Amino acid sequence: MHFPWLVVEEEAKRAAVRRRVVAVLLVPAIAAYNWWIAVPFDHGLLRSPNSFFSDLEVRGAPRAALFGRLDFIAGVLFLTALMVRGREGRAGPRAEWPLFVAFSIAVAVGGMFPFACAEGTNHACRASEWRLQLPAHHYVHVLASAVEFITVSIAVLVAWRRRRGTPHVDTKIFGALTAVLIVAYVPLAVAYFSDHLAALIEPVFFVAFSVAVATEALTD
């Protein structure tokens, strides 16, 4: 005999267990991804507000290997959490999910391939970068960072547009994140091309991206 309510109850139980597993994965993932929070408390580590946090992962720099490993761990845990959650949402497959997956992979790849030199504070490094005179791993990190920012930014916009008009909390979160990112990209572009105050702008994106992945992974 078939009891539909039993099927619904079993599905609800599985969903609850899945959410708990995802939450357990996201806590260390977000902590690892936001290692920049500890940097100001390590005296002398961040020598200039013009530095990108990726500059701290240059081979041979203090804590560079640790920061790279934390990025790798964050990417792997983000990816695992998204896989456990799956692509299906309350209204079917979520179009933004593959973009979040690509973001997670880019984070892990960036952690594996560090900068060769500090492009944010070293003008010679920046000049060599533009002339394609640096080792391959430097450009892999540049590409991974670009993919990281582009994919998650588009994912946030897609998620908001897909949910727009619904009363759910994730709609409001993605709407707020869309507004934050639109505004924040202007000072980020200025910081990148002028090599000024990058360390003050980047954290906005790290926090926004963390919230975005958590929202995607924990909501239906």
C-alpha cells in the first residue's frame, strides 16, 4: 500500500539532514576563505593598504603557504557543500548553481598557484605582468581570480533575477548582494588600475561572496 505522506516525511528528513551536512561544511569553508580577517592582527604582515590579499601568497612571503592552503581548502569545501546540496531548487534546476560550482573550483585553483610577485605594491612586478614576463603560475592565479569574481557575481545576479517577485528570504539576500556588488565594483576597478587601497575594498567582496555561496547552499 502506498502512503504519500510517508514519502513526503522521508523527503523532508533527508532534506533536513542534507542542510545540516551543508552547514557543517560551510562553517570551516567560510572561515578559511576569509583568512584576511586575521591579517591585520599579525603585525607587519600587511605592509600597505594598497596591497591585494593575493600579494600575501607570493612564494617565500610570511604565511604564504598557509594562506594558499586555506584558499584551497575553502574552494574544496564550498564545492563539496554545493554538491551535497545539489542543483534542484523549489522551482526546479537552479541556473546559477553551475556558476557557484565554477567559483568554488577557481578559489581552490587560486590557492594552488600563487602570485610570483606582489603586483599591488611592486611596480616592477606589475610591468612584468603586463609584458607576460612572469612564471606561468602567476597567470594561472590571475585567471583563477578573474573566474572567481566573474562567476560568483553573475551567479548572484542570475539568482536574484530568477527569484525576483517571490517573498522568500533568499530573494532579499540576493537582491541586496546584487546592489552591493554593483556599487563595490567601481572602487575595486579604481583600486586595481591605480594600485591604491585594494586591502580596504577586497574584503567587501570576500564577505559578499561568502554570503552568496551560503545562501545558495542552504536555501531551497
